[in-house]
Amino acid sequence: MSLMSRTDLSRFSAYAILFFSLSGLFLMPLFRGVIYPVERTLFTAMSLFLLILVEWRNLYLGSRREHWLDFKRPVLILPGLWLFGLLIHCFVVSRFPYASLLRWLDFCSALIWFYLAIILGRDEKRRGILFWGIASIGTFYAAHALLIYFGVLQESWWEKPEFVSGTFVNHNHFAGLLQLTLFVQASLFYTRAGEDRFLPGLGLLIQLAAFVLALSRGSWLAFFLSLFVLGAVMLFAPGLRKRGFIVLFSWFASVLAFLGLVYSRMVPALSERFFSFFQTNAQFEFMDFRIRLWKSTWEAFCDSWLFGHGLRSFEWAMLPYRSPGFEYLFDYAHNDWLQFLMEMGLVFALCLSLGILILLIRSMLRLFDTRLQNYRFETVGMAFGCLCLSLHGLTDFNLHIYGNLCLYFFCLGLLVNPIRQPEKIRTRTGP
């Protein structure tokens, strides 16, 4: 193959991979977060196809870019070993191994998106496109959800009309999608100035409006806590003390504005949802049924703490642990991390959570690298989006929703790449 044709093929295949990756991420929320087996299978096949295309491009074109299978990098090998061990776990531990295998395929897809993000995120131009792409996903689906909410578009979901849920079956999972994109959108707004801020600012307002009206109590708590932590971290970062105070002031002002909206009762459903924090009604109120469910889940974990009961085992393994008088069955513990403990056991759940925690802490520490400007803020914005969804996982099950799980791991993959862009080469355009 001539040098020219090889170059053209390299450029074409690179843009094809980028286009199909963004298309896949963009379409996942359309299928209600991909809750149906057929759609999940199709997206899993597409994910595998993309990874094969990437490897073909690297091998055939002689690219010196690293492959996803690089034994020199633990961040690439250890997740694969974890996934392989989890496959064995499905057949050794689970009472219904083929049901567990379906859940294992979800993690398989998530890990493929993790690898794709690592590969695609090394190039500065493509990395910027990916940041804009993720922010655009949130803006599009937030705008679409608001149009449904105000009656401009007609959709028939099982959700009550006062909940903004967009294409998702559950408003909590729609809020989970926005948690990942909100902080990315905010970082794009922050790193720009003047007229360049208009589009990121508009997208941020649209997403914030849909996020608040989604009426997801757990996501409200996770968002305000994540924003507070961001301001606190910036207080100690070199040269960011003043901006840290601005973020903390924004946090305080946003809390006051939110409470003012609640107590004004301008949006009755919002006020009613907020005050339900403090109600107890066994089945449907925020903490009462969750606490009872978590106690039962913890008992199940303690009975098989090392290797758990098997993936996707919650719906059948929890039957003996149901609290007396708790008449409803649940397929999820409404706590991702506790359910991971109960299903995977301490070994696999600890490896997963520690890996994510280390990656998030490393990404947040990039605020302390004074050589970086735009890149550190964009990366840290994505890290806090992942932190926000992780905290929401303490009261809900977003990481059991295929679309949110894959986007979450894609964002984690973008956080893996080291940032080599010094301030003298790429100066910051924001204030």
C-alpha cells in the first residue's frame, strides 16, 4: 500500500471510529437507557466491533499507538483480569449462571467503552470532540425531556407527568445521565470567555433545568455534595484559592435558590418531592423502605461475604431475607455498591470500587498541576461528574442501567490518559 493511501485510510478509519463511538453513546439513552435484552445485545456487538476496528487499524496501519492489550500498563490489564475472573465467578458461584452471564455482558461492554475512551482520548483534537460530544448528549436529551414536560412533544412512558424522565423509564436514571454530563458542560463553560461561552452556557442551563425537574432526591444530594467537594479541593490547589471561594459561593447560592424554589411552591411537584425526604411510608418514601432493603441486603452479604451470591442474583437470592410485612419484591437494592457486595462478594466488589476511587482521586489531583490549564479543568469536571453518579449510587441503581454504566466507564477511560499539554503551549481562555 502506498504511503498516501495508507495515510488516507488512517485518517478515514480514525474518523469512522470516532463517529461510531459518539453515535453509540448518543443512541443509548434513546432506548430507555437500553433496558431490553435485544437492544443491549446489539449495543454489546457494536462495542466489540468498534474495539476490533481499532485493533485492526493499529495492526494493519502499523500505528505506534498503544493497543488495549498492553501488559506494561496495569490500568489496561487489571480490568481485563477482573472481568475474566468475574466470568468464572458466574459459573462457580451463581445458582443461575446463564442469568448471571447476561449481567456479565453488561460489564464486558462497559470495559470495552473504557478501552475505547483510553485509545480515542490520547489525541488532543479527538479528546476535545469527545468532551463536546458527551456534553451534547446531555443537552439534547435534557431539551427533549423539557419539550415533553411542557407538552410540546407527546410521549407515553409509565412515569408520572410531573417527573422529567425524557427517554428513560425512570426519572432517577435520567438524572443519572445528566449528572455525568452536567460537570463536563460546566467545565467547557468555565474554560471559555466572551462569546465562546454562549453555547456551553445555554447547554448548562438546559441541563440544570431538566436535572432539577427530574425530581430525583438522591441526585440532588449527590450534586450538591459533589459541588461542595469541588470548591473545597480548589481552595487548596495552587493559584485556585479565589476560584475555590467562587465555587463555594456558587454552591451556597444554588442551595439557597433551590430551597427558595421549594418553599415558594412555584412547582408543586418539586416541593412535594422535597418534603417527602422526611416522610415514612414503608414502600415508597425516600429512606424508610431503602433502610429496610439495605438491612436485608447486608444480611445476605454477611451470609456469603467473600464471593457473594452471583451476578444478577438479587431477585432470587434475596427471597429468604425479606423483612416481615415488606410486601413488595425488588430487583435492585437501591444501592449499587451494596448490591455489588452482595452479588460479587468482597473480593470482586472491592477491586472494582478501589480501582474507580484511585482513578477519580488521581484525576482530581490534576488541579494541583500548575502547568495545565484547560485540560485540567475539563478533566476534573469529568471526574466530578463520575463522583456525582458514584454518590448517587448509594441511594439508587444507575450502574445497573446499561446506558449509564457504559457512559460512566467511557468517562473513566478518558480520565486514564495523562495530560501532557503545558500551559505555555495551550493558554487558558477563561477568566
